[in-house]
Amino acid sequence: MDRVPSTNMSAEPNLTVNELQESLRYLRNLFHIAMIGVIVLSCSFSLYLFKQISMLRRQAADMEAFVTDYETNTRPRIETFVNELTQFAKANPDFSPILNKYLQQGTPATGTPPPPAQK
């Protein structure tokens, strides 16, 4: 039995029950495959986010250890060194212009670079 395409937008009236059941089975299988794909994609995305969060936490812990080490060890050494240079500059006035060139007297010694020199 040849079917002629109908111009009517409704379902063709000459479809049998078996054909409708077969179409329904096909649509159900297609739906199940699509849902399995969505589940796989969502699990993959969740795993990716979990990896990113664990890496971020590890990096935050490393940075916190770095900052703590800087605050407890490096910064006091820098401040001691700057204080010793200042005392040396007071004892030797010829050294004061050199110290002033590299150290701004009004700012605390935090290890930040001085502003660029003007030409």
C-alpha cells in the first residue's frame, strides 16, 4: 500500500495500530538515549567541577602557607635590613642619597618595588 503525502497536518488516518506502536517504541528509545546522554554529560561536568574545586582548595592552602611564611620570616628580615641601612646612612651621610634613591622614607618597607624614577 503506497502512501501519498497528505497536506493535512494531523496524523495520517490510514496508520495501523502496529505502526503507531512501533513509532512510539522508537520515540521512547530515542528519549531514553537522549536522557542517558544528558546524565553522562551532567556527571562529566560534575566531575570536572569537583576536580577544579579540589585544585583550587589545594592552591589556596599553598598560597596561605606562602603568605604566612612571608609574614613570619621574610618581612621581618626585610624590615631589619632596611633599619640597618637607615642606621648606616645616619652614620655615613654620603650614603643617604643612595638610600633615598631606592627607599622612600615615608612608606613602610613591605617589599613592594619603588615607583619608577623620573627622567
